[in-house]
Amino acid sequence: MPQSLHTFCNWLANTPPSQLFQNVAWIIPAVQSVHIFCISLVMGSVALIDLRLLGITGRSQSISGMTNRLLPIVWVSIVILFLTGAVLAIAEPIRSLENPAFQAKMLMLLLVGTLTFFFQDMLRGDVAFWEMSPARRATAKLTAVVSLLLWVGIVFAGRWIAYMDTSYGG
Amino acid sequence: MPFQALFMWIEQSPVGVFMRENVIAFPLVESIHVLALTLVVGSISMIDLRLLGVSARNHAVTKLSNEILPVTWVCFVVAATTGSLLFSSKAVDYTHNFFFLGKMVLMACAGLNMMLFHFITWRSVANWDTDTPAPFAAKLAGGLSLLFWIGVIIFGRWVGFTIGGAF
């Protein structure tokens, strides 16, 4: 598998789009800036939802009111993040796809995406689902903590891609 | 540069040396900086978008800002502290970097915009708390804030590409 992944990365790095992204100096920083702004929207939204679930802030709003308002921002941002992230991965396939920090980031993203989907899905059937019983309230709080930790991990892993890169001294 | 001696002193201080020479210090502090700044910009954007009438239209501006701004300020303090630590690693280089200086100017603009909004437009907030659209002055403040902070991100990202090290 590692060998075939490496072959794929080498192939990808030589395709015309990859060559274009590598050769036009402003593309990577510009795309990264859009990427970071979208992460900001996700982190802002997720932090407010999770702090509400933990009962720390936003108590004047219902859980479903808050998720209805903020989760669409999260999902739209994730689509833009995926597209801009794809440009960055195509530009530097070996640096990203073969990078343990990148792989950890994708794994955490998959976990938090699944978690968020199911959390939201429960609210679709019943807006008060997560407020109905002590057990559900506890589950919602646990979900909030796990979600926050995963998003923090995603931001850290994302930044660490630059430091796990073999072309950077470490 | 009038403060050259000060910047030299900062970068030769134990903190500056540690940030420069410890293998893990810079990436770790930088990751916390990125985390904090995403929360600053993300939370401020929520208020800016409300002022612009794009999102949270049925929420009172005062209630939204009371709930969100404490998060923004805590994260801003973390971002400023970690940013200062990063700065200490190469203080002299940063003060000669166009994008770093631009970022500082943009943050000053964002701060000034916030103060004008707070001391002038905000005084009459009781009259337009639940209005969508908000009055023009409030919309303008929201739009400018969004632009300045997006600018801060763009310039901040370019600092990494122009100062050396890992990007």
C-alpha cells in the first residue's frame, strides 16, 4: 500500500493541475487563506454549539435553534474546505497524502463528521431529543467534549503537516 | 527602526532563544495561535454577519454579542500571547517583514473600527437591537470588520511564506 500510494503521489505531482498549482507562487498561500477562513467559520460555529451543549454560553437559545442556525454554516464551510484542501493536496501530493499528520487529520475529520451527522439526525426527528432525559443530556455533553477535542486535533494536525514534511529539517 | 535595540533585546532574551532553538516550541505555540485565531475570527464573523443581516436575523444584537464576545476576547488574549511568543523568536526579522507590518496595521484598523462602533453606533443599540437590516452605520462596521479580519488571515499566512521556516 505505501508503495502504491507513493506511485500515485508521484503520478499526481506530474499532472498538469498539480504543475500549475506548484508553479504559480500565489495559488498555495491564497488557497490556504480561504481554507483558514473557512476553518474559522467552522471553529466559531462548533465552539458556540459545543459550549451551548455544555451549558456554558448561549443558554437563551434552544439546542435545536442553535444547530439549525449554525450547522448549515459548518457544512457549507466543510465543502469549501474540502475543495481548497484538494487543491493543496494536488499541489503537493507527497507532502500531504503521505504525511502522518495529514492522515491523522483525515481520520479525525471522518470521526467528527460522522458524530455531527448522527447528532443532527436525532434532532431532525425531535427538536428536544437531546434535552429529554438526564442520560441524553449527558450524552450531548460528552458529544460536545469529543467534538471540540477532535476539531482542536484537526487544527493542530493541519498545522503540523508543515512540520512533518521531510523537506523541513525535522 | 527606532526600536531596533528593543527588538534585538527581545530576540536575545531567554524566551526568544527558547522559541527559536527548541524544536517543539514554535510548532506547538503556532498551532495554539492558529486555533485561537480561528475562534477569534469565527466568533467575530457571527456578529458581523448578524449586523449585515445575513445570519441570525431573528436574534437581538445585544443578546448575540453578550453570548459571543466573551469567547472572542478570551481567544484574542490567547492569540495575542502566542503571537508575541512567535514574534520573540525572530523579532528583528518580523519588524522588517511587509506582511507582518501589514497584519499589524489591519488589526489596528479592526480595533479602531470596533471602538468607533462601540462608542458611537452602539449607544443607540436599544433602538435597533432587533432590526434587520441594522442601520447603515452598523452594517458598515460589520462589513469592515469582516474585511479587516479576512485581511489579517491573508497577511498572516503570507508572513509564514516570507519569514523562513516551515509553512
